[in-house]
Amino acid sequence: MRLAPTKVPVKTLLPEAIAVMKEIGIDISGHRSKSVDEFAGRSFDYVLTVCDNAKESCPIFPGHAKRLHHNFDDPAAAEGSEDQRLTVFRRVRDEIRAYLKTFPPA
């Protein structure tokens, strides 16, 4: 099974994202967001979008990719102290984790 990234702006990873993933034993410090253009010509079984912006800008993929959408808050938009921002990043991380445990759908 292969998942397709969406066509949203490519950005560097935020330090809060790296920190909260490290808390659960996942090192994403060497990762980066990717443009969907990097995957041109490849087919996918599923296209998952996890924010309304990605759903709106997600390109059409050839083939029979099943599109699934679930909107999560954008933790990058969180305001407040570092602790308050980390709390939002943790919540969204845990929500996405719970969602992915139900994947693939029956």
C-alpha cells in the first residue's frame, strides 16, 4: 500500500513537531515535507488529507486511489507559551496516531 502526499507548500519541520515525536521514540529531525511533484508518475492506493487546506489543494491522482479526509487542527497555528504550544502539538500528534490506528478502513 502506498500513500500520496498532498500538494501543500513545502516547509521545514517545526521544532515542536520534532520534539513531540521524539517523546514517543520517533526521530523526524532529518525529515522534511515534500512536494507532491516529487512523486509524479507513481500510483497510490490511498490519498489521505489531514487538513482542510490540503483537501482543497490536493491534486487528482490517476488510477484508483481512494481519497480519505480527516481534518485536524494545525498545531503550527497554536499561540501562547512554549508549554502551551507543545500541548497543542501533543494533542494533534495523539489524534493523528489514533486515527491512523483505524487505517486502512474496512
